[in-house]
Amino acid sequence: MTEEQAEARPVTRLVGDAILVGSDFIDHGAIDIAADGRIVTVGPEADLGPTDASVERVGGLLMPGLVNAHAHTPMTLVRSAGDGLPLQQWLTDGVWPREGKMSSDDAEWGMRLGSAEMLLAGVTTTCEMYLHEDAVVSAVRAAGNRLVVTPGIIAALAPNGKLDGRIDEIVAFHAAHHAPADRVSVGFGPHSLYDLSPEQLTEVGDRARELDALVHIHLEETKTERDDVIGKWTGRSATELMADIGLLDGRVLGAHGVWLSDSDQRLLGEAGAAIAHCPVSNLKLGSGIAPVASMLANGITVGIGTDGVASNDDLDLWEELKLAPLLARGRDLDAQAMSAATALELGTVGAARAIGLDDVGLLEPGYHADIIRIDTDQPAFTPGIDADRLTSLVFAGSARFVTDVWVAGQPVVADRACLTVDVDEAMAEARTRGHRLL
């Protein structure tokens, strides 16, 4: 047996009552997983034949782990801060005064708690924009989830608005921590075009393209933001400015996109850019409803995200999964504006592609075995008619039905208990630290 054959040899077989592959269900299915944590085969157990692998008959519905396309998870320590304020006042009066006191240890405990919260809800991958990036990586490595980390670049926090080596710090951080095969990918997190200048973003874009790294930026979250950018930069929208300076020539993820114009959407679609749609946060802050159906029609890759915990106030992606199609239908007055299948894609493989991962979000050979088990023996999924199963999963699904979670084939949640984070300890630390920040 060659080394390549040995690596592809299944070591674990998970057997469920059903497996979700794309938008189709395989009844009495099985997933064979290799030692490297990737899927070898998926199909009806009867078709896979006998195996020497360890067989775990877990039952239930096995589906891909959910992917959070935009989050600031250490904000668990400032959960619910500043409710009722518009975005800018919410930041300046509610959130930033507390975050300004946050230490690296604080951020690590906030990230640990948030990682556990996501894993218990079946969210196996998250894309984070935050400072204290070393602490974010440390917490995730302990928790065992998958991470795309984009260290924050904020001119407002720099002396005289100058970045003063911050970009070089992130390049060095990328060299030290970028390891997609080991669950961590590194990009750049420039805050926004109302914070950074086009010249500063040009430098970010240049360095990101050298590394083929993701640029993750807040984009058109509020009408005020859109108007301010247009007024500040000679009548150009943020998207137009990004195109002008070549930022869209690289890999770009814009968070929110609520106020994108039709022409902005065409620019993003033509560039192959992505948007992270955060419906709960956008509604809570009164920012508006993103034109997601139009974005998809314009060729934009869209994933859903929770945003930070202070503006959500949780990390339960099932809420976003349900709201995304509801809002699309309500906005367009069209019950066909977004299907359940499209919504599920936005929360799995669509979000994975939006954050730059092409081997996450599907249960197919070659993909990482990031898998969650759903207990479908519940009133919410009854009567369980075959033709309605996908619709029920999207509109009746909930974190409370997630029982088990695997990341790269390794168990991280079993029987609704997190195996990698001491949740009681993390909550105790978050209480102490959150009160100190207040």
C-alpha cells in the first residue's frame, strides 16, 4: 500500500438514518472518513460494502457543519451592549469603551466561550475579524473548530490615523499561523472605507494579493455609512473606490452589503467578490435589509453570518438560516425570491466559498469531514414527509436539535456536551471579565 493509499483509507464510518448531500437526502447512509479528516466516500450503507474502519451507528440526520461568514466572537464579553442605538453611536458609546479595556486574555476567554456556543449550535467554521488575533487562534486551536482569522486594521485606533506597521504584523502573523490543513487560515481585516483611506486600502490589497489572502471588510452596512463615504471620497461609493484602487482584483469578502446599489452589485459580481449577509444584526441595529436575491442574480457569492454578539445577541446561525429567505421574500414580495435549498447553501458551502474555503460545506469525497448530527425525531420535524424535509430543516431547524459535531472527523460535541471547552469555566471567566469591562 502506498503512502497516498494509506492516507485515503477510511478509519471511521459514520452511519446515519439519513445524510444530506447538497440538497438531497440519502436514507440509511454512511460516510467514510480518512485519517486526515477528509471524506473518502458517501452513500447508502448497503452500497459502500464492508469496511475495516471503526463503525459508529449514530442515527439521526448527518449534514455539513454550518459556516459563519462574519463574526467578532470575542464580543461575547460585551454581549447585548448598547441596545437601541444606531450603528455609529452603538460603537462609540456602547461597545468601543468596553472593548478598549479588553486584554488578550479577555479576548481568548471570549473566543473560547463563543467557540463552544457555535459548536453546540452546529457551527463548525467561523470567519473572524478582530484584534488580539493570537488569542483568537489560541482559543480556536483549543476548541477544535475551523477558523478564518482576519486581524483587524483600524485607523481610528492608530496614532494620527497611521497604520504604523500593522500590515507588516499581519504578514508575519500569516507566516506563523496560516495552515488551512490544520484548520486555521489567515487574511486581512481592514475595518471599512469610512475608517481607512483608499491609499491605506491599496497597501492592504497589495500585500493580501502577494499572499493570495482574503480581504475582509465592512461594506455598505448603513445608509449613513454609504452617504459619508460618497461625501468624503469625491462622489464614489465604497465599492467603486475598491474597484478603482484594484482591491477587487484580489479575494474580497464584504460584510453586510445592505445598501449596495445595482451598479455596485454588478462590480462585485464581475470581480468574483463575496458578501456576508447578517440579517439579525442588520435588523437589530436598524440598518436595513440586504438585497440578497439581487446579489445572487448579479453573481455575488453570498454566505450568512452572525456579526458580533453585541448586535445579535448570540452565535446561533440557525436564526440567520431562517431569516435570510424570509427577508428576501418579504423584501421582494415574492415567495420564490429565495428557496430553502438556496438558504441552506448560504449557511454551508456558499459561506465557505465566501470566506475562501473550497473544501468545506459539503459532505462529498475530498471535503473536510465537518459534520453535525440533527435529532429529527422531534415534533418540529413531524410528519416528516420526504418532499418537505429540506424546507423543514431550514424553517424548523434549531440549535437545540444538534446533538453531535465532528470537525475534520474528530468529535467535538457528543450528546449535546462540548468535549473541547469547559463551558462552565468559560462562562465563569466571561462573567468576571465582562463585568470588569463594564
